[in-house]
Amino acid sequence: MRTNPRRYVYIPLVIYWLLLFSLTTIPADKLPQIFVWQDKIQHFIAYLILSMMLELTLHFQRKIPKFSRMPFKITFWFIVIYASLDEIHQAFIPGRYCDIFDLIFDIAGGALGALIVYKFLKNVKRIETI
């Protein structure tokens, strides 16, 4: 990943994020009917993956050194802001609405994903110093 972050980190993040955004713009009548908890699990997993990819991207980028030093904090707050904006955005899509519980599951998934990557990177650094 360090040798070619564009291929392994940046491009996958952009593709995933565009896919995620496009799915949130689909009107509700075009989506399959799912159970409430299934919807919440989908939100949780979607943002877990997004935050993991975002934190890796921030960790490996070199243009803004502060982002590389604090990828967990920046990822967490970016996920909170993006999830909030995404829920507001969905209020303007026919049949969709802004749901506080979706937001909670988005943030929880994002926080767990960021924490997983944080712990992983911390262990990698510890192993590299041995």
C-alpha cells in the first residue's frame, strides 16, 4: 500500500464512496423492502467500510502531514459530518427521509471502522519497530 497508495487506497475509496452516494440517491420506491433492523445493519456496515477506507487513505497520503498524524480523529469527525449531511440529503429524495437512527448507526459503524484501522496501524508500527 505504501508503494502504490493510489491503486490500493485512493481509487478504491473514491469508487466505494461514489457507489455509496449513488445508492443514497435512489428513490425509496425503487429499493427493495427490507426490515427496519436490516436497514440499520446496512447503514452500520456501509459506514464501517467507508471509515476504514478513509482512515487508510488519510494515513498513507503525504500532502497534508497533520492528516497522516491524526487519521483516526479526522476520520471520525469527517464521518460524523458526512453522515449528517447524507441524512439531510435523503430528505430531498422521493420516499426517503432523514432518520436519526440511521445517523446513529452510520456514526457507530464509522467509529468502529476507524477504531479497527487505528488499532491495526498501531500494531503494524509496533511490529516495524521490533
